[in-house]
Amino acid sequence: MNIQMDAEFMAKLFHDTYEKLAPDFGYKTREASAKPWFEIPENNRKLMIAVAEKVLSVQKKQTEDDCIENCAVVDRNEQLEAENKEQQTGLNRQANIENNLLAKIKALQSQLGKATEKIELLNVLAGGWEIDAKARRTELDKAKESIRFLSQYNSDIDGLQAESRAQDE
């Protein structure tokens, strides 16, 4: 099922449930919208579907971010097990250092990508939804600080690689 299908289903479910529950809360809906889903004016249906798409898109992004964070923990544990096994089998120290550096670089690139995606998502939310400006600025500042930290960390790793190559020579 794609997002468009999910959004339409969600919009219809919301509309039908809203109409059903409104009287329980002492609310009478407008006559133009108090109709079955397919009798509602097309522009109104399109608006409800667009809202549902936006909500589902944000929820999907959050789910993906959560999955990436969980996968990073699993990947880190697998990496540690692999490092211990390599040391036990007698692989040379230089190969271990290079493997660790590559793994750290990949982890940093992943974190940098997530931080960039969060900034992009915050920009989208800031443009399309009413968000408290101070809270939005705080989140953007945190994301920017994370990017600066990751960039510095990446530079440190580049330095370690250069030192490692110099030691090999």
C-alpha cells in the first residue's frame, strides 16, 4: 500500500469517525461536510487527503530515523564482535586500525546525513506548520552543532589516517 492510498484511507477514516463522534461532544458539523465521504466536495476531500499525506510523511520519517538509530546500535555490537575475532585470529594491528577508521567514517557519514535530514525536515515543518520560533531555532542550533561536531570528528579521523599512513612508510 503506498502513501497516497494510506492517506486517502486515513482521511476517510478520520472524516467518518469525526462525523460519528461529533454529536457525543455536543457538536453539529456543517451540512456541507456532514455527508458520507464520497459525497463531500472534491476540494474538501483533497485537502483532508493532503493533510493525511503530510502527517503520514512525518510519521514515516520519524520511523525511519528510529530504525536507523536502532540499526546503528546493532551494527556497533556486530562491529565489536568482529574486532575481537580479528584480534584473536592474529590479524595485524594496522589492518584493525584501518577497519576501525572506515567504520567510524561510515558512522559519521550516517550521523551527518541524519542531521542534514533533520534540518531539512525542520525547514519543511517550519514552512508548512505553525511551530514556536524559539523551539524551532533551538532544534536547528542543535542540529547545526551536531554537524560541526561531526565535521571536526571527521577531520580528526582524516588526521589519524594520515598519521597511520606515515607510520607505515
